Amino acid sequence: MLIDLTDNAAFGGNSFWPAMAWLRENDPVHRHESGGGFWAVTRYADAVEVYRDSDVFSSRYGMRLDTNKAAVAAVSQRMLIVSDPPEHTQLKRVLNKSVFPDHSEDLVRGIVRELLAEALAAGEVDMVEVIRRLPTRVVCALLGVPRPEWDWLGATMNGAFEGDDEEVRSGNHAEIFLYFTELLRERRKNPGTDFISRIATDRRDTPDGEQELTDEEIIVNCNGVMAGGNETTRYSAAGGLLALTRNPDQWALLRSRGAEVIPTAVEEILRWTTPGVHVMRTAMRPARIGDRDIAVGDRVTVWNVSANRDERAFPDADRFLIDRTPNRHLTFGGGRHLCLGARLARLELAVFLEELTKRVSAVELTGEPDYTASNFTTGTSYLPVRLTPSLVPTA
Ligand code: HEM
């Protein structure tokens, strides 16, 4: 059973899971001829090898199918996610130091409480509309975007990726670049403690000595942080809530065991939802994956959605079990490109679950959920629910 892996429509529901299972069983390093030809790696162990061997499997030519080559070339070796060492290592050190400020937990909790209060007041809501403001507000706050502009910038970012046509998407992208350019100019004049100010004043080690990041590097990486942390976190939180409504025993377990089970529940939600469907690499040297020979220049795709449901790595992989351990999922990728925002995303999910279980006693679906049709970032796009408040919410 095969699907066209380049066809976004094939990922707009739950029908791609059997195709992934078929590939894992029958053709785990599959040669996909259409879409320009590429390899599709679907087993967990092979995926780990590709992530690990980033000297062979490069990101600088793009990290997804359907890459716009000119757009990647314009930022390659300057934007973290499409860079190889040594630039990648230098940039990541600088960005890593500032992506999780000390006040992250207070910030996230304040935003989650506000959003849940609004949702509870409404009673019946599309939870995707509520949850979508969590990651955008968190990342805006982190970047030092003034509060009145959070929701505007969040909506512009959503439009840049989910707008109806190319004109809308590229218009929104241009607005974001302009916005970050102006914000950087302002922060250079009046530096604060935010991410932009910190990375603008930090220095990276290069063979020619310490250097500041260029304006262009700062702007494209702010954009990268905003883009990387937006839809992904939303899909995990919304998909996690959907899984909890569909598995009432797991919701009951979460409410009864509370804080103690939240860390494993977060990992299971991440595994279960796997918003980052695939990543792509380009082979720089001849390589072997499983029993297949990979030639220089070949494109290799790793299907996280498949690796995370591989029975060889996860017993009962098709069951949603919030106390699952071990759970070494690949939702954040692996190797040197491991997600820069993993700690922040985990915090957002943990606080969301903590506050939800304190304030909400029941979540009922009131209609059929919908999903985003994309072979790159997918998840729940519509989640109509009725929320029942807890009688005595704990503080
Ligand atoms: C559930 C939420 C998230 C998921 C599923 C996710 C997924 C991923 C994956 C799969 C990668 C690896 C890409 C590759 O190997 O080519 C990645 C990298 C990255 N993510 Fe995330 N991410 C999430 C949240 C975040 C957040 C909150 C931020 C920012 C605050 C962020 C920023 C980034 C950046 C900048 C990279 C590039 C890292 C590098 O190339 O070294 N992500 N993410």
C-alpha cells in the first residue's frame, strides 16, 4: 500500500498511517521516483542513523521536500536549520544561550491561564483557535515583541505559512522580515534582556576570532524561531487534547495522578502527534542505509511520523499511553539539528496540561475534528469541544 509522499492531500487526515506501516514492513528505505526522486526512511533505527550522521547527510541544500532552492540558497549557512558546520555549530551556541530565559515558566503559565479562562468563559469553542495563541504569544514575548503586537505578529506568521495563496504567504513573509528589521534597529539603540537584544550583542567563535552575528543572521534566525515554534507546538497541544478526549481512561489517569504523570504525558503527546512529518537531507558522500546504497547528491527523507510508530522501538506503538516509558521519540529530530525549542515546547505542553487538569473537569468533542493537509507540518486544525470547569480549581 503506497501513497505519493509528495502529495500534501494524502496527509490531511489519518489515512497516511497505514501507508507508513506498509513502508516500514515492506520497503523501509524506499526509492520514491516521483517528486524528483528521493529516498524515504521509515524505520526508527534507520532514522536515528541519518540524524546522527550529519557529516554525510547535509542540511545546507534544504531540510524538506518541496524546497524553494533559491530561497534556501539565500539563507543557507546563515539560518540554523539549513546550515552545516562550522557555521551551524557557531550559530547554535549563540542561539541556545538565549532561547530559554529564566522567566519562561512564569511567562508560559500567565499566557495559558489567560487563554483557558477565555475558553472556559465561552464553554463551547474550537480549541485550535484558543491554543494557536499560546506558541505565538510565547515566542513573541521571548523575542521581545511589545505586547500590543503579539496577536498581530502571530496572525501574520500564521498567514505566512497557511495563507490561501502564494501572494498572501509571501506578502506576510515580507512583513515579518520588515518587522524584525525594525525591531532589531530599535534594540540596537535600546538593548533589553530579550532574545533579539541578547543575540545581537553576543559573539560567536570563528577561526578568525570572536564575531557578532550580522543583522541578516539575526533576522533570519528570529524568523526561524518564530516559524519553528508556532504550528508545531499548536498541533501537539491540540492533538494531545484530542487524544485525551478519545481515550477517557488516559484523561482520568492524568486528572487522578496529576503532576506526577505530566512529564511522561508530554512525551507521549509529542510522540503521538509528531507535527514535523518529515525532514530531508542531501548525501555528501556515498552511504548505506539498511540494504540500500545512497549516492552523492541523493536526497534522503526521514519520516518522523513513521519512526515514532515503529513497533521495533515502541511496544504498542498505536496506543496512546500517557505513562509510557521509555519514550525516545524523534518528534524533535535528532543529532546536531535537534530542535532548538524542545525545552520551551515541553514547558508549554506541561503547563498547558497542568492548568487544564486543574481548571477543567471534562472535555467533550462536539463535532468532527479536522486536520491540516501537509507532508511537512501536520496536525489538528479544528477541534470543537465543550469544556466543563472544575468545581474547585486548585491554584
Ligand atoms: C512540539 C513543538 C516542536 C516540534 C514538533 C519541533 C520539531 C522540530 C524538528 C523535527 C526539528 C529538526 C529539523 C531538522 O532536523 O532538520 C526542529 C528544529 C528546530 N526547531 Fe523545533 N519543534 C518544536 C518547537 C520549537 C520551538 C518552540 C522553537 C523555538 C522556540 C523551535 C525552533 C526550532 C529551530 C530554530 C530548529 C533548528 C535547529 C537546528 O537546525 O539546529 N522549535 N524542530
